[in-house]
Amino acid sequence: MQITILEHADEIGLAASRDCEQIIQEAISRQGSARIVLSTGASQFEFLKHFVTMNIEWSKVDMFHLDEYVALPESHPASFRKYLKERFLQHVDVRSATFVDGDGDLDEALKRLNEEIAKVPVDLALIGIGQNAHIAFNDPPADFETEAPYKVVELDERCKAQQVSEGWFASIDDVPKRAITMSVKQIMKSRHIVSVVPHEVKAEAIENTLKSPVDPNVPATILKTHPNWKLYVDKQSASGFFTWP
């Protein structure tokens, strides 16, 4: 585990982007291509702004989508497919982009995703940490045992409240009850995991992640067992365990 603490969200977004640039370049140099997984949400704004400007051979990069709501059309402002197309794919031309689509036949969507992700290992996964310490949509108590790469889950109330507080939905009743998410085991199979987690609303989750033992009730604690996990936090999200000079 490597922790980087910088003063502002924009600074950790830039620093993490440079780190990811190196990881991707090394993967392309080693094997001719790179597979990445991208997360979404308000915490990733600064990171993605810098990430799309990095010196990366995007034509050799295959992108995977981490999670998506069930029965939410892509046209909805909260759609993660819409988010990634606007904030990432509009700026870079990757070799392929595999999306999670929960607005249709779920069994077919899971079959397609699980077959595709299993073909080649993921080189880099960008994994955010939610206010309830979820990773992807693996809310507490998270399932650390499921082998399936993607699965359908029920969203807990705190997770739904976070989506409202970030402005994606008008009320909790508007948030879909279910989502398709990459499983914890699949996330942990990634060769490198980078978590960019700014802002004060994440301070409790970061403190619990770093101070608690590995515990399904604090899903992000599992990341501490990964050999190549890097955590980027700003002074606000780090406030529960670090006093800024």
C-alpha cells in the first residue's frame, strides 16, 4: 500500500494521472496493449480532467466500465455510460470500450461482461471509495467470495443518499434500487489498483478503511491486501488520520 497526501483534489488528480500514465506505458511496452477499468462519480472529476491529457497510446488501451444502475437509460444525467463518454471517451480514442448496460436483459449483459473481462488480465483499475466505504457498488456487508466478475446487487440507503448529495438524483426514491457491479474478487485480480479519493465527505470512509481490519462491513479494507494498491487523498479526505502541517 502506498498513500499520497496532497493539499488539493486537483493535485492528487494530476499526481494519480501521472502514476497511471506510467503503469499503462509499462503494460503497453511489455505486452503491446493495456486493459484499464474506470470508476465514476464526483470524486473522479479532477482525475479524469488530467488523465485524458496524459502521453498514452490510447489506441492500444481497452477500457472497461466498473458499474451501472439497473433500468436507467443512458440519457439520464446519472448514467455512468453517459459520464464516461462525456468525460473520457470524448477526449481520447481507445481501442475498445466495454460498457455495463443495465437497461435491458440483465442475464445477457452479465454473460457478455463476464466473458469479455475474463479473456485477459486487467492492468490497472481505478477504484473509488464511497462514503459507506463501498468499492464499485459492493456496499457493506460486501461479498468478498463471489467468483463471478460482474453481478447484480441491491444498493443500500447510504449509497443512495450519496448519489443524491452529489446531485445525480433529486431524492432517494429516484435512485435505482439495483445495479450491476464488478465483484470484489474481480477488482482484486487487477495488476494495479489506484484509488483517488478527495473531499471531506470521504474522510470517515478513508479513516475506517485505514484503521479497521479487513472487514466486509468496510469493503475498501480489502484493498489493503492488494500488493499494488495506491491511495491518493487530499487534506480533507485524510483529516481522520492525518493532521495537515
